[in-house]
Amino acid sequence: MQIKPEISWLDFEKIDMRSGTIVSVSDFPEAKKPSYKVEIDFGDFGIKKSSAQITNLYTKEELLGKQIVAVINFPKKQIANFLSECLILGIYGELKEVTLLTPTNTVKNGFQVG
């Protein structure tokens, strides 16, 4: 395992990571890899959609109401017939399963990670 190239503090400050609450989850059979279509409430930043490859660790029911951390300032990305507007953050396990990054306490939607 290698560390990625060093970035500057200014590079890091460009990444807008925010807290949000999952308000909708549906199957995404058109995706190449098993995924869900997810809608996340980011408070003052609105509701944004994301495609998430998290089907092997989470059910749709478990995800509803769950607070997560996501990058909200990436360009929108077309995935099959779906436009993903943010990137939900998680940790890859040994089998490439994704464990979501979640706050340990409830926080306001849209709060910034720093």
C-alpha cells in the first residue's frame, strides 16, 4: 500500500465535505456494479443525488435516516441513466466493500468537515 502524492493545504481546502442525511434509497439495476440511487439532505445546500456501491454492507432500510459525509463540490457525473451530484465517502475493506463515514453524534445537515 502506498501513500498518494502530497497535496498542499490549499488543495485540501478546495474539497467541500459536508454532513447529510439519507432521505431516499432505491435500487439501481442499470449500474455496472451493484449500487443504490441515494438522495441526501444537505440542509441549506439542498438535496443531492448520488450513486453508491454500498449494497453488500447496507440494506435500503438501514440507510434511510443515516447521516453520512460526502463531497458536494465535484462536477456532476453521469452513471448509466442517473446523474450523480455528490460523492458519499467511505472506507474500502479488503474485499472492496465500502463502510460509510458517519458522524458519531447527530449533527446539522450541511455542516462542514474540517
